[in-house]
Amino acid sequence: MSDPLAIDRTNTANETHDLNKVIQILEAALLSSQEPLSAQELRRLFNHEFTASLITDQLEKIRNKWAHSCIELVQVASGWRFQVSPEIQPYLNRLSSQKVPRYTRAVMETLAIIAYHQPVTRGDIEEIRGVSTSGAILKTLSVRGWIETVGHRNVPGKPALFATTENFLNDLNLRTLEELPPLEEMKSLITID
């Protein structure tokens, strides 16, 4: 008669081996992807044999495995991605001839208003800022992929309603808008010229 504990140990060893393979596959997919991948997308790697929670558990193991490395696994609005840790990024920036875009104060104020008061119309933005907002500002934010039109207010003229996008959250390494710093903290960062 076979020992049930021996069978149990074998199953546990196989599960561990299988989970190690799952981790390897997840790492390979994330390292080779240009975009963040959600747990649902990552389930497709395994023909949906595993639950999203099992995938998420494995992603947490990967995050811990890479925690003390110059590369980290982070979760953003649209999924999981590997990225260079913030303290290393300035060194890598020296290799790139691409300049980081600089945005005017008006663009940043408009973005902050949209982020903290969304959905808002151009009129709402102008009322909060106290000055008119050019279409170029909204176009800049839209082209960058940080804002989008999410509808129209049901008033005469049907003005467009603007809100932030997943790209905005991804670029700020946020999962949700609730992770934005408090508005009072943001106001203290704005310097008075």
C-alpha cells in the first residue's frame, strides 16, 4: 500500500515546480512587453487555467524577488510592468538624446484641475484658474495621452467633459486617482513667481 504522505509530498513538489515555471513565464512576458499587462491578460499565457488571484499572488512574489534590484515590478492603472528604480533612472537618462518635455505652468494647472475635479468642462477649468484656457493647452494634454473627452454636459452648447486617462495614471506610477497626493499638498508645491 502506498504512503498517502508520499503522494502529498509529490503533489506539493509538482505544484512548487509548476509555480516556479509560472513565475518564469510571467517574468518573461513582463520583461518583453512594452506596455503594462493586467492579471487578466497574463492569464491568457496559461489558457486561463489559473485564477486572477493566483496570478496576482505570483506577481507579488516576483515583486518581492526583484525588490532589492535596480529594476522593480510595479502595478499601475492598466496592469503590471517592470521599470528602472527611481534612483537609477537619472543615469539612464544620460544615454538618451530625447529631451523630457517641459510643460508650462498653465498646462500643469489645467492638468491638476482636470485630475482633481474631473469630469470638467473648459468653462469649469477657466472658472477655477480665473483665466481663459486655450485649446492648445487641452490639445497638448490630449496628444500626450493624459486627458480625454468622456462625454458632454447636458447644457446649451453641450461642452465637452474632460477626464484623465489610464496613461496619466501609468505615467505617474499610480493605480487609481485616490493615490494622488492631497490637493493641499499639491498647492504647496506650486511656487509663487
